[in-house]
Amino acid sequence: MVQINPSAAFRRHVDSEITVAFRKVFCRLAPEEELFLLRGSVQHIYSAGEIIVEQGQPFSGIYVIVEGTARVELDGPTGKIDIAELGRGDIFGEMSFVDDEPTSASVIAEGPVELLLIEENVIQSLLLGDPTFGHRFYHSIAITLAQRLRKTNPKVAALAPQAH
């Protein structure tokens, strides 16, 4: 993993390209809140096969994928279980932010992956500075989690033994 102090050119790229995708996830935030989170983030670049987040590790922030794809997998009783594929504009790490628990799955770069890490202190500064931000932020997270659960339910049903 490479950590980069984002350049002005990168920030313009983020502002123009990722803000649209970012709104898909943080759909309830005001534009200035989106920009604050994006501009307070740290850019990371991962190579194919590199572990971005390891299951069971402490929370490190909310990640936003700028470019590339990543695989979400769980350690199962007989090996790794693929849960989802994430791409541009998708986020991960939000569950650990919400419940303050270790990460529930691993996230692995499928190819080169460029992402932004929004660290907890950046989010907390907005939560403390604007009491109404919390409502919009957590509502956006709840929508994202509900959408993911709806996508996962059919996969779980397909794995379960026949119901009676």
C-alpha cells in the first residue's frame, strides 16, 4: 500500500469525478459536507491481491473506492467466502464505524485500487460541529447497509438448505 498526500490535480479529479459516485452512498449529505469529507481524506493505492482491510482488525476509517475493484470475503469454516465486489464510488468500513467493532470481513484489491480513507477524526469533527450532520450521515449509512443486505439475502437463501 502506498499512502499519498493528494495533489491539487488529484483533488480536482476527486471533486469532479468521485463526488457524483460519493453522492450515491452519502445521498443525504449537503454538498459542503461531502466536500469536507472528501478533502479531509487520505489517498491510498493498493496492488492486485493486496489486503486493504483484514477481517477482525480494528476500525481504521471509511474507505471510498476512486478507481478499481475490490473483493469482500469472509473467513468461513472451510475457507474464504466471497461476499461482494465493490467498485468506483462504493464504500466500506462503515459497519465498524457505526458499531465500533472490529471489521467483519476482509477487503482485497482485485487489481490496482485507488481509494480515499476518511478517518474517524474527520467524521467526528463534523458530528461535533453540526448536530444535524449526524442525522444525515447515519441515514445515508443506513440506506447503504439496507441496500447491501437486500443484495446479500438471495445469496444466503441460495446457500441455505431447502426450507420446509
